[in-house]
Amino acid sequence: MRPVLFNDEAEKSVLGACLIDRDAALTAVSLLKEHMFYNPKHRCIFATVCALVQAADRPVDMTTVGAQLGKSLKVAGGYSYLTELCNFVPTAANIQSYAATVR
């Protein structure tokens, strides 16, 4: 059996970039699919980012993602985890590199 390869830091960086920059969210959604995230919390958050991006008039940020998560917010780590993701990523400018690592 092959070991599962994943990079938790890259997953966090993708999500953090999405939460601080809508253009980064657009890029991430075009490059990645929900199943590409290993961490279940990250899969849940990314699915929510995708839903907000598809609703073209909705902003993508910590507040809108948290509200959209609704009852799943607790499972995804709560607002404290969303804040952690925003603070984790140094810049959204590197979204393509982060996405390539997750992919």
C-alpha cells in the first residue's frame, strides 16, 4: 500500500489565500477539487469556498465562509480556525504554487 502524500501547510496556505483574496479563491477553484484536500476540515472549508465562488455575487472571506458553513462551522474548526488560516498564509500572490503542491 502506497503512503498518502499530502502537505498540510500547502492546504492551509490555499485556504488562507482564498479567505484573504477573492482572486486567489477564483484561481484555487479553477485548479483544485474538494477531494484533493486530505484534511477533512480543509475539504469542508474548500467546498464552501467553491459554493461562494459559484454564487458570483458573494464575497469570499472569513465571515462569509463561516456563515455559509452554518452548522458545519464547528466541525471545520470554528471562526478561530478560519482566523488561523488567514494568519497562516504570508501572501495570496503564491496561490498557484500552493495549489500545485496540494494537487
